[in-house]
Amino acid sequence: MDADLQHPPEIIPDLVKALENGADMAFASRYVPGGGCPRWGLVRRIISKGAIKISHVLLPSSRKVKDPMSGFFIFKRENVETDRLKPIGYKIALEILMVGNFKNVAEVPFIFEDRTAGASKLRAGTQVEYLKHVFDLMLRTGEFKRVAKFIAVGISGVLVNMGVLALVRAFTDWNVYVQLIPGIEVSIITNFILNDFFTFADRRTGRAASFFGRLVKFNFIALAGAAINWGVASLLISVGLNVYLSNFIGILIAFIWNYFLSTVWAWR
């Protein structure tokens, strides 16, 4: 915990009780009912929520905690090998949560008050350190490999799309805009199958209903991503940006959309 009384010591018995009730780790949380940070301004709230969202998307195991950025926590010593801890910056709780073996994590509400002395550690450099820390944890937990797999599957989808388009154009005289549709849908299906058995294999269930449910969700995600790509590229081209650069930016934003929705919705 911090020593400036922004973390009220009165909460410590509640954290201890959470461990006594079966938790392996307990967080004092600002983002569960009863918790909060009422004196924060808009910018500080946006930074805090943004950091949590980055953690939840890029380190999915952290989703078990609504406030993994909390610096006020308690854990059982035997659930983490300390020689594996290599934190960068101040988010020690996130490091311990990701590296340790915590099957039951609890959150206890608390009100985060303004400091009465000293200065905040929140600087631009601190935020850069946090991003480095998340990237390092992605490497150590295998989540970076997941992103790389998702990119590889996406590239394979481009090849499938182009191949189907070539076949459709060779064997039909449909309108060119109609000819695009089979390639888009076939590539979405092949991307889904590869992601289901390759990228997100650890989150896949064998039930047929779940399989088709994920397929429908991924279809929506991919079609919306294609619309985002087209919309962003068209907007940038309309203001005079280079066509290829505009399309690249559109692809990048669509990729972020596709990966985010895939990891938090299709394969939760």
C-alpha cells in the first residue's frame, strides 16, 4: 500500500478477511460498488480507465479484477515465485497478478482520497513505463504470441479473399460489387476457424452451440471492421491524404477493433 494515507489503513482488516474467506489475493478497489475516487478530475479518470482497459485487452487474465491498477492489495506469499517478478514502474499488483497463481481473487471497495502531502508519481514517463510493463508481461505470458497469430491469420484471410474473388470472376458474370461478397464471407469463415483452433484455442469450448455462437459474433466483428477500414480510408482520402497511407491507417484501426472485440466478446 501507499504510505501517504490515500490508502486508508482501516481497509486492511477487510482485505485480511477476504483471504480468510478463501481468496488467494484481494484488491482494495475503486471500481466496485462502494468504492470510488470522488475528487478526481476528468483527465485523471480517463487515464485510470484507459490504463485498466489496456490491461484487460492485452492481458486478458487481468479481467478477473476491475481495478488491477490498484496499489493497495494483499496476497498469499506461497502463490507467487518472487524470482519471477520483474516489474517495470509502479504497477506491482498487475505484475504479481499476472506472474502468480491466483485462482480466487477478491475486491474490497475503498474511497481513494486526495493526498495531504507529497506529490503524485503520475508523469508522462510513468505512463510510458506502464506500456513497457504491459508489453513485457505480454511477452512473458504468451499474449504477444496471440497477437502475432491473429495478424498471421488476418494475412491468410487476405490471400483467401483474393483467391475466391479470382475464381468468382473467372466463372461468373455477376456485377463486380456482387463478386466481392463471396471472397469476403469465405475469408471471414476461414479466419474464424483458424482463430478458433489456433489463436484462441485455450478459450475454445467443444459445444456446437458455442462454436456457431462464436462464428456469428466473429462475422459481425469482421464485417464491422471492414466497414471501419473503408470509412476511415475514405475520410482520409477525402481530405487529401495518400490513398495507400489512408488505407493502411484504416487497416490498422480495423485491426485494433477486430482484435479488441474478438478477445473481449467472441472468445472471452
